[in-house]
Amino acid sequence: MKVFKNLIPILLITFVSCSAIKLTYDYKSRSLTWPRSYNLRIFVGEFRETSDSVFGEMELIGTEHNLKNVFVIEPRDFLRRAFIKEIQNSNLFPLAQSEEEADIVLRGTLDKFYMNFRIHKMPQQPNGLEYKFYTEGWIKATMYVYQKDQLIHKIDAKSQIKDKGEMFLFGHWEDAVRDELDRMLQPMIFAVMDSIENFLSRR
């Protein structure tokens, strides 16, 4: 079980003051090392969304006034940025700066995304812990690999998370959500990169 010690503003003020919270998110890559590298420059192109229902919900339970708020992730192309960051920090492909100079192009469609983040107030503990959190979320995307404007590989990618942890008094819930987003996206991004590597190795 994870424990978060970061500072946070008072929850009641934060959640009552706005109807939807913008959560800025910057994916943390793992600097993966692959057994083989390809001298194929890859460009990460457009990522579309099939709907505007890309959001999460935060719930605070067990206080005098239980709260529920929607949060939206900024920037909206967070998934594309996550792929770019993971490819940059791996040895699998060199990253092209434009589609014109690329040997292969990766595009995607974000089909489904949702996260529910529930915070439960609990009696204060001797070590200062006051909140438990529970995370449930899922993401589904379709990825396309192009070479010379021809579709050569399609990947149905998905991942989900079901997790729990603890936060100290005034612990920053946004930081906990960002960590959970990393944990949910990392296996999906790895699976996509692994699928591309396997496909190219058989060609």
C-alpha cells in the first residue's frame, strides 16, 4: 500500500470553488531498454478522441459535507505526449521531428478513458494518516502504424487500474492521481511498443 506525504490545500475550499477541476499531467517515463534497436525514425502523429467523455471523478467521503467533483486532464493530448516521452527515453527507435523525415508514423484514437478517485476520511492515526484513497480506472485506444502513408499495423490497446493507498493530513490528491495515471498508462504504452517491435522483427 502506498503512502503519499505531499502537501495539499484544504480539500473543501478546492472542491467547492469550481465545478470541474483541471488536472495538469506530465507522464513519467521509465527509460526502457529493449534487447534490440531499430534504425527507423518514428514520428508520433495525431491522436484523436472518439468523444469528449475523457474525464475522471473525485469523491471525498466521510466528512461533514461529502463532495464529488469532475476533473479533466490537461493537456488534452496527454496520451500522445506520453508516447513521445517513452520513445524518447528508450533505445527502440530514434524519434523523428516531423512526418516528412520519419520512416514510420504512429497515430492513435483514444476510444475510452475514465478514472474514479475516492478519498475516505478516517480517524486520525498516531502517524498522522487521515485519508485512504481508492482508484479505479480504464483506458482504451486504437493505435495505427503507417509506412509511406500505408497502414502496416493496427493495435487494440487497453489498460486498467484498481488500487488503494493512504495520504497524510492535507496530502495532495492531485499528486496521487498523477501517480495512478502513470501506473495505468505505463503497461499500455509498453504493450504498444512491444507489439510494434514484434511486428517489425517478423518483417
